[in-house]
Amino acid sequence: MQEETTTAPQQRFEESNFYFLKIRSMYRYMKTQHFSFWMISLYLFFEYTRPQAIFPAIDFLPWTQLLILGAMIGAFLDGTVCWVSSRANVLLIIFAIVIFISSLTAFYPEISRENYISFYSWFVIYFLIITIVNSRERFYIFIMIFILSSAKIAIGTARSWVMRGFSFTTWGLMGPKGYFQNSGELAILMLTLFPIVLLFYTQKGSKIPLHEKIFQTLFFISPMMTVMGASSRGAQIALAAQLLVLFRKKVFKIKWLLLLAMLITAGYYLLPTEQKLRFTQIGEDKTSIQRKLYWKHGWEMIKEHPVIGVGFFNFPRYYSVHYYYDMLYEQAQLPHNIFIQVGTDAGFAGLLPFSLILLYTLLAPAAYCKHRKKDDLVLLSIIGTGYGIFGFIIAGQFVTVTYYPFLWIGLSFIVAGKNILQKEQRALQVINEEYEGIEEKVEAEGKVEVEVGNKN
């Protein structure tokens, strides 16, 4: 990878060529792209769509690992790939170093070694995405792969909930095998999807044909339905918080107030009675009591080992040995809280950079909320991703999802998008400076000609 240099701006991105579902145009553009972009795009497709789970006949290779390897090779051959500077990079590198040290000093280092890929794969993927996805066209296609893959899951799971009559089941809804199979993780995926599509719809929905508008509507309604049917209380609380934040400035306008009231009313009536009962039992049922015990003793672990924690992924073993008297289930699980997980994994040395990464994912998108170009697709994607991670943080207080794709892929979206906007701004500044220089030169030459004419 080369150091970034200021170059002439690339061919202008005409969003009408791609937006919203111009698949043929996107494919024609993809055919002109480097091997590296194909590899990272296929990785995202295989990670989120999971065709290897849908069609077992092709599940004979480690597809995601091979595609990551292909993207790494391609990144070094792609002339457009260069280093991307970001505060997030520094924080992520510090966090990676702390995780490495905590694995060496762990109480059970063999467990840390078995699970090292749980974080370091995201470390590699993050840097591949932010360096390869480096133009508006690439960014839009990449974000659309995420949207279409996630929406496929959303529509399928929402349909399953409808077909069973909006009824309650203890397992909620099931996604494809992988990161999104369990209902809690599936619901968090939906929390990261719907804000992006909702912003596309509210800011640019009038600029697309009716059939594409219908798809957009389906793409943000289905995720909300999946969250409602997934039986995950944490995700449902996060969804409510997302809606309140998204509509915070519009709640006093009649149109938006009515829309919000309709969503809340529909959600209340669609929510199964058993799920409503679960909310009244928060803190009292067996699952809640066990989680509170995990949090209590997890905080004790952090205080007893404040610098580097008990070791990467050592929480279950350490808990079962030292707090066996507070196990309500046969085996100890992970702590069901992203902060307790990181704190026990790597102490305050890990909690500090991790918390700053989360803060970055909230503040960086928030800085664009007042931008004058509110219909810019890259900008909308950044802001929508920020809302998605906000939902992830809230839901993450009840499930153990630190080393799932939600945060790390979302972070790469934000950094890649910011890099593209900053490159355009720098290129525009160079053009303006050159234009001003030409104007000054022309003006100076004009003055000389006038002076010569006067002398003659």
C-alpha cells in the first residue's frame, strides 16, 4: 500500500446511474474494477448472505477466509489502494496490542489462543475495507451489498413471523447459520440495517421509481418486524431508543408525530402477549438473574485485575472456577454485556480504547447531521451507520456481541465514507487554489499590458 497523495478527482459519481436498485449499472461498473474490490465485495456477500448455508453443495471451502486472503493480495496490487489516516486506526491498533498482551498473561492462555481469530479477523477486515473501498462508486456498491444481503434475511425472518401469526416462541426467529443465527444477534443486525434505509427513504425516496420505493419501504419495515418477533428484549429496547433519536427533531410536526404514533401502536399490538409479559419480568426471571450475577462478578473480576483483565475469552472458565456457587445453569456463559466482556478480557487497558472507538462511531456521524448536503448518499450511509451502532451499544448491554461484525463492519463504513468525503474536499480545494492562481496570473498580466499601453 502506498501513502496517500492528492490526485485529480475521479470521474464524478452520478448517483442516478446506481440509485436505488440499478443492479445492471452497478454490475457494469463492477466489471471495470480491480480484483481487490471484487474480493472484498464477495467477502461481504458471503458473510452476510451466507450462500454456503443456503446451498450446502458449495459449503466445501472456507469461503470467507479465502476471500479475505484474496482481498489482501489484491490490495497490494491495486494502484488505487493507499493508507487511510484516521483516529479510529490508532485506537484499533492500541486495542489489538492490549488484546495480544491479555492473551499472553491470561489465566487460561490456551483458551485465548483458541479464540484469537474472533477479534483479529475483524482487525484485518477493517483495514482492507477502508483502503479498498475508496471511491463513491465502490462505497455505494459495497453498502448496497450490505443492504441487500441484510434485507434478504430481514424479509425472510419477518415473513416467518407473519406466517406463524405473530406468535411468540422462546427461540424467537432464526437467521442463517453463522453470526446471525440466534435471535439476539439477528435482531442486532436488523438494528444496523433499518436506519440506513430509512434515511435513504426520507431524504431521497422521491427520486426513485415507485417499484424501488416499495422495495425501500420493505427494507426498513421488515427489519423492525424481525426485531419485534425475535423475542430479544434488549434489541426491542434499542429499537425504541433508535426511533426516539431518529425522530427527535420531527416529533412536534404532525406528519412525523402521526407516523411515530402509528409505529408505536403497531408495535404494541403486534408484540405477542408472552413477550409483553417478559418485559414485566425483567430482573426477576432466571435469565435476568443469571445475567445480573455475571455483571456483578464480572465487575469484581475487573476490579481484582484492573490492568489487563483475566484474559481474552477467559470469563466462562474463570467464572465457573471462582463463582461456581452463582451458576444457575450447568455451564458458565460469556457475560452478556459488551463492556463487561472487554473489561474481563483486557481490563481498563482494553476498556479505554474500546470505549473511545464506540465514542468515535457516535461522534463522527453526528458531525455530519447538520451538513448542507443532507441527501448525499455517502453522508447518509455514515449517519445511518452511526444510528445502527447506537442501537448495537444499547442491545449490547444484554448480549455478548463485542467480536461480532456489527461494530467492526460499521466502523469501517464510517471511516471509508469519511475518507472519500475528505479526499473530495481536498481535491476541490486544490482545484480552487489552482483556479485562484490562474485568476491572479491573468489579472497581473492584464495590469502589465495596461501599464505598457499607458507608456506607449
